[in-house]
Amino acid sequence: MVSEEEGKPKKKKETLEEIILRLVEERGAGKTVCPSEAARAFREDNWQSLMGEVRANAVRLAHRGEIAIYRKGKPADPDDFKGVYRLGLPQG
């Protein structure tokens, strides 16, 4: 006899990169996402330890032009930004 669980395909866990992309796309143009939202979506417990990984993924995505990193509401250089930042779709 096959259990119900065996008959269902296992849902693939999203990567941090996929989560960031999904969140900024869901938020839409002109809106941004806090990096902590991505960390919490990936892991509810101890999400704070993921903030470095979120930043690294955001920089990679920004270099590919898939997202933009914003500081004080303006696009920031992915190689040279400090402090509080947000993630969003690229302008234009």
C-alpha cells in the first residue's frame, strides 16, 4: 500500500535568490522589499543569521540586472553601499 505522502511530488524549497526575486516581483514596480522579509521567508527561526547571505544574493541579482538595491529611495551601486537598504525591481 502506498501512503498519501509517497504519491505526492515533494515541493522544492525555494532558494534565497528565488525568494528575493519572487518578493520583489510580487511587490511590483516602484515598491521595495526589506531584506529581512527574504530572510524570514526562507527561515522563520534565526533568520537574522541569514542577512549576510541575503545581501550576497542581492548583489549577484543586481549585477545581473534582475533587481536593484536601493538606499534612501535611490538605486545604489551593488559594489559600494552601506547601511540600510531595500530591494526592488530595476527602474525603467
